[in-house]
Amino acid sequence: MRDTLDFLLYDWLRVEALLERPRFADHSRETFDSVLDTCERIAREKFAPFNRLADIEEPRFDGERVILPASTHAAAQAYVESGMLAAAQDHDHGGMQLPCVVEMAANAFFSKAGIGLGGGLLTSGNANLLMAHGTPMQKAVFANNEFAGRWFGTMCLSEPQAGSSLSDIATRATPDGADSDCDPLGPRYRLRGNKMWISNGEHELTENIVHLVLAKIPGPDGKLVPGTKGISLFIVPKKLVDTDGRLTGERNDVALAGLNHKLGYRGIPNTLLNFGEGRFPVRGAAGAIGYRVGAPGDGLRCMFHMMNEARIAIGLGAVALGYAGYEASLQYARDRAQGRPVGPAGKDAAKPPVRIIEHADVKRMLLAQKAYVEGGLALALYCARLVDEQHTGASDADEQATLLLEVLTPIVKSWPSEWCLEANSLAIQVHGGYGYTRDFAVEQYWRDNRLNMIHEGTHGIQAQDLLGRKVVMAGGAGLKLLGARMQATIELALRREGLAPHAQALAAAWQAVDAATRTAWASADPADALMNAMPYMRAFGHVVIAWIWLELGLAGGDAGSARGGTDNAGAGRLQALRYFYAYELPQAAAWLAVVNARDPVCRDMRDEWF
Ligand SMILES: Cc1cc2nc3c(=O)[nH]c(=O)nc-3n(C[C@H](O)[C@H](O)[C@H](O)COP(=O)(O)OP(=O)(O)OC[C@H]3O[C@@H](n4cnc5c(N)ncnc54)[C@H](O)[C@@H]3O)c2cc1C
């Protein structure tokens, strides 16, 4: 993966150009490389050897504590010591002022080596949110202790009855007494409710846990405001702290109701938490103490401020797992001997069998994986680079990056979740029967990856977001801008021998997506438009990845062809590009045909017909 990362960062995305910006002026290619080297090494030494152990030794609750293997504690500590929790933060906050694109690339090593170990990404996401929306005191007390790795963080959105539809959350927050507005840590409330699926909700990895909780403040009539407008955001520490960040010795009223036993990602305890049920009364009363972040009713906006980065990180996690399976199955295919060549050369059973990598169908499965994982990695880093553009680019570049990210976020989250999971399935297939056993790592990668189509907005919700909102917002400005970017790539590729036919195929495919967008919305009725949102998103995603592959083809120069195949990495990339255009992109037309036909078969199916 490292060679691919280097190519993507330096040859394609020209990350060194960021060094000209004041924020990154203290950096150099050497400092970027040293972060990548360090993360690669820690992931190899402290994560990869324990990935299977964390899967087998699931988190266990003994009634008092959640017990995790010692190696999980060691991995979490090593991650803290790497400084990555605060990598993108200002020097003043103990950060490295690292560009988002380098930070994300470095984090991919950990996801690949042991995605279910640690929980660092949740903690930095939590702290970054507080840096954007917290008071100076909340930043100093909570975010800084999270960046330092003294405390870990969670995101508490989901409830048993409210997952995709957060407007239905029922956790209540009521002001905590007459002096509730005067607390230096922020307006103080008492929270009562249940939060489901909370990752890292209880553990002993750190001395405290900072929960960020969505809850509703009742109106004067005691009723909760329906919809998302009534949702506010609160910091609810597991243990109460003073304004210097010292533990006061008081346990907050947050209790673990139980652990969820998962298919994968087993290193991270997943919890059902009860807030404010009186298990740990505070100052003589039930109710978890929470400090409001931002204005009342502004909770979802604050939470979703970090959404682009969180969703890129999910896509990148899916890519990393796909990559792990790709590398494992490539190694297996190079070692495993089975069968003989098709045709006369294979007729002699006395001859030794060949390695399975010599069979065209096995090469197909490896090429598909390569096309999915390298294409997905490139898309994720492209989006991370857009985040840097948003934060540090000139004002027009910043606006364009924001528009592009709006449209690309559902794709960068969903496409790797679906297709790098397919890569994991192919990695199992390359292993034959062995892949279906627990003696090889590939089945765990598949199980771990299966989560990514579910959390941070399910696949179906991403499709609705794309077709229902993102491609039509601001009069379709994001869609037009993405089309313009593709057109620029197409024009360059048309002038390049070997790439021109692909450029023509991409132009036609994008026109088809553009036309299908209008057809889907022809009646202007969302119920009509969204009934086929999923095939629309699939086609859109495949066309985006085809564009990314054409970009990579251009960035790789004439590798492979002009140099007679001596540049194996370049030749391999060109072959993956050809694979994607021959085997994958044509499928987009079939998916769009359903959209264009405005086929109502799914919408019209009735409950009683099943
Ligand atoms: C391992 C794991 C870790 C998680 N970590 C966290 C965490 O740390 N914090 C947190 O807050 N949450 C977390 N989640 C929760 C996760 O975000 C939710 O599971 C997810 O949002 C889906 O909610 P749900 O499970 O209630 O499913 P539902 O919302 O009930 O969805 C069930 C199915 O119905 C579909 N569906 C629902 N509504 C619609 C609609 N309007 N239109 C079309 N289809 C629809 C969905 O796409 C899905 O296929 C985690 C979940 C898991 C499994």
C-alpha cells in the first residue's frame, strides 16, 4: 500500500504544493514521509499482530468493567504516543498542523492492520467537533485532554428506536437547577435516555470517557419539539471533572446496559448506554450531568459539521480493509499451486500444477480487487485533499472544494463500503475453501468491512442524500462542477494514446448520469425520483471511479507502454484502468436504465405480496 500512497500523494495529488501555504510552512516532504513511516511501523508492530486476537477475545463485561485484551490497551497507547490524535490541530493545541490528506493517508495504515483496535478516530472526531463549536473552556478541558489521549471520546446519536431517523430521538435534557446557566463548563443539564450502538462507550483504556450526546430540550409544556430542530448537543463525561480537567471523584449517571456482540470490528466495545436512570446518582439525584455545546436546537448542525471528514474516514477504512484482503489474496495466489494451463500445454497431468495466479479467472479476481481498492483509495485521498482546499485554499478554490465535497461525500462513504467489501469477498474466493475458514485472515476482513454500509448513514440513506439533495442543491451546481472537472480530465486523456477510448467512454457515461438525474426528477416528486436512488448511486459511483482511474492513468505518464513494461507499478495501474473500463463501467448503463425507465417495481411492491 505504501508505494500506492506515495504515488497518489506526491505524483497525482501534488501534496508538496501545500507546503507553500502558511499553515503547512514548517513541513516538508521529509516530515510527511516521517509521519507515514512512523504510522506504518506502529501499525505493523502494535496492531497487525493482534488483529486476530482482538477478534477472538471479544470485549467482555464483568458487571463492573469492560475487559479488553492487553494488546488492545498497548495498541491504543501506541496510537496516542504517535501524536495522531491531534495531527491536524494547531501547534498551540499540541498538534502537528498536518494536512488532512496526509493525516488520512497515515491513518489508513492503522485501519488496514487492525480496524477494530483502538478508537482513535472517534476521539479525534469528537475533539475536532469541540474545537469547532465548543467554548474556550470546553476546548481546554475536554478537547485538549482528548488530543493528549488522556481521555477518549464517543459520538452518541443513535437510540434503540431512532437510527436513520434522528429526528425521533427521545433523550431529554432539562436545565440542572437555578444556577445551570452559570457553570464554567457550559450550560448544565440533566440528561435522561438510552443510546444504542455507542462505539467505545465503556472501557478502561483511558481514565475518563467524553460522550458527545444528542438530546432534546423540552419546551415550556414539557413536550419534546418534533423533528431535528429540537436537537441539542451535550458533553457528558463518564466521570465529572473540574475546570482544570481534574477528576472530581464523582461518577456521572451514565451506566452500561450491555454490550452488543458484533459480526466484526470486535476490538471496539459497542454499547447500550443508559443516561440518567439513577444507577450513579449525582449530588443525590438521578440524571446524567451534561454541558451544552452550541445553541439550543443546533445540535445536529454541530454534529454534522464533522460529517464530511467522518464519512471520508469511513470510506478510507473500507478501502484499507479491502487492501488488506487484496494483499493477502495476492500472496496466496502466488503461493498456491492448483490446476494446469488451458489448452495443449495443460494436458500432461504428469507436469506439476501451476500457481493459481496464472489462471485468467484468478487474475480477474485480483484485478477487480486492485481496481476497487486503489480506485477507492485515490477517491478518498482526493476528497481529503478537498478538505485541505476548504481550510487553506484561496477563496474560489475553497468554494469549489465545498461544492465538490457535497456531491462526492455520499460516494466516498458508500462506494468503498460496497465495492471494497466485494473485494474482500473476492479475496475469500481466491483462497477457495481455505478462505472460508478462520485459519486465514480474509474472512475477518470481510466481517469487519460489512459494517461500513451500515453506520454513519446506511447505504440507502446515502443514495437518498445523493439523488434527493446533493445533485440538485444550488441548482445542480455541485453536479455541474464535477462534470467540468471530468471534462478537463477527458480533454487531456483524449490527447494521450491508449487513454483516448477511455476518455470517450467516460464522456458518454457522465452524459448518461446527467440525463438520468433529470429523468429521475422529471415529475419533481421526490417519491418518484428516489424510488430508484440505489441504482442511481451505483452508476454515479462507478462513473466517478472511472474518472479517478483516468486521472491516475494521466498521472502515471506513459508507464508500462512506452517503457516496455519495466515500470511494473505503472503497468499494473494501466491494466487496472483497462479492467475498470472493460468490466465495470459498462454496468453503469444497466443501472441507469432502471432510473431512466422510472421503473416503479420496488415502490409498487406490496407488503402482503411478499
Ligand atoms: C458496529 C456499530 C457501531 C456503531 N457506532 C455508533 C456510534 O458510535 N454512535 C452512534 O450514534 N451510532 C452508532 N451506530 C449506529 C448506526 O449509525 C446505525 O445502526 C445506523 O444509523 C442505522 O440505524 P438503525 O440500526 O437503527 O437502522 P434503521 O434506521 O432502522 O434502518 C434499517 C434499514 O432500513 C433502511 N431505512 C431506514 N430508514 C429509511 C428511509 N427513510 N428510507 C429508506 N430506507 C430506510 C436503512 O437503510 C436500513 O437498511 C453503530 C452501529 C453499528 C452496527
